[in-house]
Amino acid sequence: MTVYKVGRKKLKITLTDSEVISFFGTYRRLTSVSGEARLTVGLILKQSLSEYDTELDGNLLVEIRAKENAGCVITVSPA
């Protein structure tokens, strides 16, 4: 998992293919809107954004782009 800043208040989190499989089991589960997928994304955000608490406080806009066998990119910005 890699976290990097894209803009002043925008971050991207990249997951490799093996990390997606490890965290979610399948790409289908990642792209579902199930409670389990949301919980997993929430835990990933909590872990990876801990050092950006002051920059990204309040409501967040989270966009997930995944391509099977290529991993995914999670973009996070203030809502």
C-alpha cells in the first residue's frame, strides 16, 4: 500500500493486485457496496491517512478505481 499527496488536500492510496486479493478476497467484493467492503475500505483509510488527520478532517469523498489483476487506486479528498 502506497499513500501519496496529489494536491493540497487530495491523497491517493494505491493497492497492488495481491493487496486487493488479501484485503477483499476478490475484485467483485471490492466494487460491491456491501457493509463488509465499506468496513475494509474504512480500515484501510484509517491506517493510511493517520498522518494526514489535520488536512483531511470532516466528511471525505472516496473514489475507488480498480482493474482486475492490476490493483486499485483510492482517491480521497474533502467532501
